Amino acid sequence: MKKSTQFQLSLMMFLEFFIWGGWFVTMGSFLGNNLNATGGETAMAYSTQSWGAIIAPFIIGLIADRFFNAERILGVLHLIGAGLMYMMYQSADFAVFYPYVLGYMIAYMPTLALVNSVSFNQMDDPAKQFPFVRVWGTVGWIIAGLVISFVFKWDSMENIGQGMLSNTFLMVAIASAILGIFSFTLPKTPPSIGKDEKVGLSEILGLDALNLLKDRNFLIFFLSSVLICIPLAFYYQNISPFLTENKVENSTAWASVGQISEVLFMLLLPFFFKKYGFKKTILFGMLAWVVRYVLFSFGDGGETFFLIVMGIVLHGICYDFFFVSGQIYTDSKAGEKIKSAAQGLITLATYGIGMLIGFWVAGKIVDQNIINDSMHSWKDIWIFPAIFAAAVFVLFALLFKNEKVEYKES
């Protein structure tokens, strides 16, 4: 792969995740402070990610893989996204805001697969080359948080009160337009399936991999993956409102510490996986969910703020040790023939169904714990996902039989 191509792909990844990190983290605070949204309404807004994940395979399988170059669809979707993001910026109440965020996520979620397709199509050794491209996506997410907190200070206590968080949507609209135009300059990635080639619904949704559920261990892993997404939804939906209600300055930058830890713990994962095996690695990841939410329960913006920081730092273990290990396990169980279908099934089950349920549950719990003036009892809110994650930990520990899984760089 040429250096110029690597630069193009790295910039594409940077912008792709700068866009996501530039509004998704702070949306909860924006909705509560600017639009007076309830916990249930905030849950609806975050659930659009899940609806996008459910619809994305149809866009990829029925359109992108058959009729048009991936880089062109990527460009069109980001240009559409730029327009919808600008409409979100101008929205004055939740009823107006919701259709735009739903439309935006339906357009955005397929782009996650498209940027991977464009990247892999240019690589002669993806296992070696892809991590050096993908890491720029995480850098993009982190930079978005730092820009919001330290460059524009939109998440400062003073500026949040003045409704400045709405500017994050304008920033992302501009970035989306830039990526949309830039996508048309990317290396050509032609359709992978012929127009006349028949592709069934089961292939598009990864349902060919359902036979794997006959394996008892894989079934336990599959159910645990869906269930652990309920605590995960609590984090994405509530971390920003939690920090802002505790009057934490530079809250978006603090939240991005989770992505920094994700990079660091990704480097430790191969060692841990090889030394302790799949089951212990997954259990360690689950235990991190429990500990993180207990830390959040007892942390505040004052003397115990360090507990919140420790909980955010644990994001790397929570995510990498469970989800990345799970992808490796799925890859090893599926084999070459249904490898893609199996990964698609897990993605649909977790980011689609699991988090859809999780956002709904989180919204209900948040609304049940309002104290006054839209302030919340965060200790009671965070203890629920802590107990839930502990239950999933016990379920997996008791029912999953240990088996040897070889770590393979993906």
C-alpha cells in the first residue's frame, strides 16, 4: 500500500470518528439542558444508533455491495448527514430534533462498514496494515472531545447554561460535509457482488451463522453479549449528563479518557488473552463493568472525583476485554465460510437489539430517579447497571465451559 493511500485512509478514519465523537457523547447534556428532554426522550435519541445498526446491513447488502462503489456511497451518506446534522443544530424542541437524529443515524451507521471496505480493498496485508489506519479513528474521537472542552469550551458550566452545546452539531455538520466531498477522491472500491447475483435476507443479516447457536458455549456467549450491552447503554447515554450535573469542567475531554484507555488496553489484550485464555479475559472485562459503575455510584465532582476518573479509565478494559475478545472468539468458532455472517450477527445482536433494550431501560431508570429541578440521584442510577453486570458475570462464569481459543491479530 502506498504512503499516499495510507494517508488518505487514515484521514478518512480520523474524520469518520471525529464526527461520531463530536456530538454523540454530549448529546445527553444537550438534550437535558437545551431541549428539557426527559430520560425517556434521551433514550429515544440514543436508540437511533441501534435502529441505524439494524437498518445498515440492508443498505450495505442490497445497495453498496451490488450497485455502487463504496467510496461514492460513503460520500453521499456523509453529505446527507451534513444536512441532517445542520437541521439538528437548528432544532428548538425534541419533537423537531428526533426525526433528524433518526435519519442521521440511519445514514451514518452504514458508513462504519463502508470505511472498512474502502480500507481493506487497498491493503495487501490487512492484519498488519489495518490497525495503523484504524487507530486514527480513535484519535479522531479523542480530538473531538478535546476540541469541545479546550478550544471552544462549549461544555463549560457557563456555556452549557447558555446553550452552547448546540454548536457541536454545527461543527460535525461541517466535518461531515468535508468527509462527504473528500470521499469522492478516495481509491475506487467497486461492488463486491454482481448486480444479477442473488443475495438472500439471511446472508444480509448474518442469519447463516445462527447454526452456531447450537453450540452451547457460543449460545451462552451470544446471550451474554446481548445482556452486557444493557450496562454499556447506561454509559453512553448518561456519562455526559452525569459529569455536567456534578459540575465537572471539561467534561467531554474527561469522557474521552475512555478512548485513550481503549488504545492502551488494546496493546495489553494479546498478552492477557494468551496468558489467561478467553474465559478469564471475558470475565475480567465483565468485572470491570461492575467495578466502574460502583465507582460512579460513589463518585462526585468534589473530593471523590478521582473515583469517576478511575471508572472512565476502566472503559478500555470494559470494551476491549469483552467485545474485542468476543470478536476473536466468534472468528475462531465460525470458520472461513460464515466468518463475515457470524460477525454481522453479533453486531446486529449487540449494537442493534442489545443496546436498543439497554437505552430503553436506562431511560426508565433515569426518569425514576429525578430528585428536583431535573437533578438525579446518580448513586441509584449507576447501581442498577452494576448489579446487572454482576448477574451477567455470574451467568457466564457458571454456564460457559472453558475452551482454548487462539489469539489472532485481526
